[in-house]
Amino acid sequence: QELLVESGGGSVQTGGSLRLSCVVSRDIFSGMCMGWFRQAPGKEREGIASIHTTVGPTTYAASVKGRFTISRDKAAKTVYLQMNSLKPEDTGVYYCAAKSAYGGSCPMRQSAYNNWGQGTQVTVSS
């Protein structure tokens, strides 16, 4: 089982930026799907971005497309989520998740992932 450790959360004002990191404690980083999810207060956890660690195609939720960018650093075994133009509705706990990849694309539904980080809080104030 992979150990995932997120960092980079914090408090920013509307329009600000944050970059989240997720370090994967695993010998082999390739051939994995990595996803970022968030859970706003009182809401269900939603998938917002995913990436295949080997071939690199990305997927985004409509609510973050054009503002957030998911990327990976193979050498550092780290997946990032660059968040720009943040809005109050982006507030929530952000989680990274991992699963073995089957095929070239990665899902964004939480039921598909079996390894989760502890989460990091992001708060955007107006």
C-alpha cells in the first residue's frame, strides 16, 4: 500500500494561488493513476483532477478547468496541483489518491482509488 503525504494547503484571498504537493512513498511511481479530490463542508468528496504517472494525460472537473493544473515529477515521485484564480467555493479539504493504472486514462470517481492521503485544508476568503 502506498503512503501518500499531501502538503501546501493554506488560506488565501479570492484570486490567489496555492500549489499542493503529494509525495508517493513507493518504489515504482510509473503505471499509476493519481487523483486530486476535495471535500467542501457539508458536501460529498468530488474528483477535480487526475493524471497518469507514465503517459501523463490529465483530466479535470469542469469547475476547475482552466484554473487548476495537475502535474507530476517522476524523479521526485510527487504529484502537484497548481491552483490559480482561487474562489471561495474552492474551499475544502484536498486529498490525493492513487491506484494502479489500467490503460492510458485515469478516472476521477473516488470509488476507483484505494490509497488516500490525510488531506490538506484550503481556505479561500472573499
